[in-house]
Amino acid sequence: MNHKTRRHGDKETRSSDASSISLPVSLSPFLLVFLMISSARTLRAQDPPPRVVVGSKAFTESVILAELATQLARRTGAEVVHRPELGGTRLLWNALRQGEIDVYPEYTGTIRQEIFARQGVQGEEAIRQALADHGILMSRPLGFNNTYALGIRESLAARLDIRKISDLREHPELKFGFSNEFMERGDGWPSLRDRYQLPQKDVTGLEHALAYRGLENGSIALTDLYSTDPEIRYYDLRILEDDLSHFPRYHAVLLYRADLAERAPEAVAAFLQLEGRLPRAAIVELNSRAKPRSGERVTESRVAADFLKENPFFQATPQENEKAALTQPEEGFVERLIKYTAQHLFLVAVSLSLAILISVPLGIVAAKRARLGQGILAVTGIIQTLPGLALLVFIMALLHLVPPLPFVHKLPALGTLPAVIALFLYSLLPIIRNTYTGLHDIPLSVRESAEALGLPAAARLRLIELPMASRAILAGIKTAAVINVGTATLGALVGAGGYGQPILTGIRLDDVGLILQGAVPAALLALLIQGLFEAAERKLVPKGLRLQPAE
């Protein structure tokens, strides 16, 4: 009886234990869901901020507008990068379509006459539809019309009684100097000449910022202007009346990728606050501060920050200012020099290293295989003759055509990659040619002696031929390195930075001091590299093969 009771008690005990365990087990699905939701929230909270890349053209107003968009977007906590002074319309447009940049300032007249030239796109809605077909959206106008115009010195205009563009027909002797982009645009010089039947033949292209100097010293009589340029007042220029209404209206807008509105909706909403908030007087004042006729120049980033701070509509909360880092001091000269030096050295080091790895073997092949060698030297010689800017544009076009690769969504057509490829190609010829020459010039008697000793071809190359050719090979590498230092300044045109950045900015602002900030360090770096290679020659070249000083 007691035994049965104990068994019954054991059963009751086990039942009680089971019930006590069943409660958590029954709740476990809910607990699992709760943990999943909490984990998802934690992961979302740890997601990196969206990245937004802002581009701008190579003139002051575009840089300022891009800075305004950049600083507004940064207030949302997004990681916003501004790539300034990337070039002209086509380069920025292609970069936007390919996803290299996400947003940049543009003008409605340029969209109609340049981007969609000869497509009959008229009116704002037609522009929006044409852009949407490429996955691009457009903001509403920012508030001012920066149309093209033609400018001439007031004194010359008064003397020749020139008030309208059509008056230029009576003065075929005048020399015109237009910006390079205007020389080729759909609404530029070719169509302007045909519309007004202008007879001038002495027409040249030049950098827009340098045209004002040309007007001042009389080397040109007329140039194209942007109607918001502060130089119109600085140089006392007369704007000629467009009496045949050739130039369309150029309302400033922001073009941005449609997928950006999904990836960073808060950033898009932030920079769209600029719509209708920039009257012509305001942008002229901003341009004047960034590009003064005299006195201290204010950087575009500071000009934009001051405008946003002083305008009540754009005043930020302390939290937004903290996210945007507007209160941080701007880079000083030393910080900029260190940054540009690091960028420049990276471009030179990577491209030169790759060139050495490829060129020395190719030089050996060229020396050992005569017909193949002539082909190698011919191809690299042709590459060497290509203008640097043309080569950069060609490389960018090729990178746009490369399909996505495994583990790489898309090869970047802006920034470091195209600059490194261009520098690599320019480095090939000096190294290949010197390697070929050094091996080819080894005396026949020496080569025959090596063969007579029974050395295999690889041993002859390693122990005899390459050491004897080492002086010539090092000389080729040194030449390539010095060429690279100078040519790397073009990397700034595609957003690769380096010493070319202050040079481009100095040209745009007509500031010799800024140009020297890039040119002088580049020259010093070239001299330093040359000295380092001369020291390396004393270490690497066998003593008996070194040049002896003349007695």
C-alpha cells in the first residue's frame, strides 16, 4: 500500500514538474519572435549610414551649389562625399548615369541643348520624362536663371557701338575666345555662329577662368559668360543683347539618381530644401565671396556653410550641426598638403609598381624576339603620344563598358582607378625601351662567352644579361617615375586628387598662389624621386658597370 502510494506520489511529482516546464516551452515561440524582432532592431541600428556622392563641374558656382547640397545632406547623418571640379557636362552626366556620383547641379538649358541635343525635348515635363528614362530625377528650379551670354569690354563696345549680338556681323576682325565646352556645345559657338551668321574666323577655345584675363589684356575681344559671374562687374563688361533669342533659359536644378530616393530619402529631402530658395542676387553674392577680385578668398565650403547658417529657413538644430560637422575647422595649408601628397604618392607608387612588373618582362621579350619586340615598342610608343586628357576620357569610356565582375558590382570610372591605369600606360614605354636597349647592347662577345660556358638561357639572363643591363633599366624606371609625378596632376580631373587639385582650383579662380601650391610640391617630389633612384643605382648596379666621373 505504501509502495503504491509512493508510485502515485512520484507520478504526481512528475506531473507537477512537467507542468512547471510546459509553461516556458509553450511561451518559447513568442520568446523567439521577440528575440528576432529585437535583434533586427539592433542590426538596423548598427547599419552603416547611407553613402551619397555629390559631384560638381569645374566652375565656382557649380562647386558652391554642390557644397550646399552636401552640407544639407550631412545633417541627416548620411556619409556624404563631394567630388569637386570633375569636368564638363558629359563627364558628370555619364558619371551620374553609371552610379559614380548620386547628385550634381545642372541647368535646364544645358539639359535640353547638350544632354538631349537634337531630341526635341522642350518644357519641364518633357525634361523630367527624358531624365526618368535614364533613371534620373530632377528637382524644381533652385531660384535663379544663369543663362549664357556674350561679354565684351565696355570701352571697346562703346567705341565700336556694339550692343547686340547681331552687331558683331559688322566686325569680322574681332578675335573671340570661348570656353572649351562652349566651343562644342549644342547651344554653343557652332549654332550661335549659324543663327547670327557671324563672319569671325579667329576663334579659339580656352579655360573659362582665363578668358577674363584675355579680355583684360586685349588678347581676345569677346567671350562667353555665365550671367551670374561676378567677373562681369569686376572687369566692367557689357553683356550683349541676345536679339534673336538664341540662348534658352538656364534654371539651376539638381539632378539625382532615382535609387537615391530609396537609399537615402532623408538626404534627398534635405538637399531638395534648396528648391526656390536661391535668388539671383544671393548666388551672385556667393560667387563673389568665393572668387573675389581682391582681398581674401573664402572657400566654397565656408561660403555654403555661412549661407545656410545666416538663412533662417536653413538654420539647423544642434544635433544636425553635429552630424554635419559644420563647426569643425577647415583644413589648413599643412593638412591639405599632407592629403594631396599622400594621394599623389599613391597614384605614382601603384602605377609605377605595376608598370615595372609588366614592362621589364616585356622588355626582355622584345630583346629576345625581334619581330614581336618591334610590335611591343610600336604599341607602347603610340600610347605615349596620346594626350593625357584624351587617354583619361578613353579609359573612363572603356570602364563604363565593362560588365559587373564577380565580387565587384561595377568598376569605378571616376577616381583613382582611371588615373592609375593612365599613369601605368604612360610608364610602359620608358621601362620597356630601356630594358630592350640594355639587353640589346650587351656585346656579342660577352653573350657568346656565356653560351660557351654552357649556362642555360635563364641563368645567362639572371647572372649576366640583367646585371649588365641594370643601369639602363633603372634609368628607364627613373624616367617613368618623373613622368608619372607630372602627369599624375591630371588625376584631379577625374576625382583622384593629388597635387592637381590645387592647380585646377587655382586656374578656375585665377589664383597663382593656389597653382603654386600644387606645382611646387610636384616639382620637388620629382627631384626627390630622381635623387632616390640615383642612390638606388649606387646600391643595385654592380660597381664595375657604374659610370665613372670624368678626370
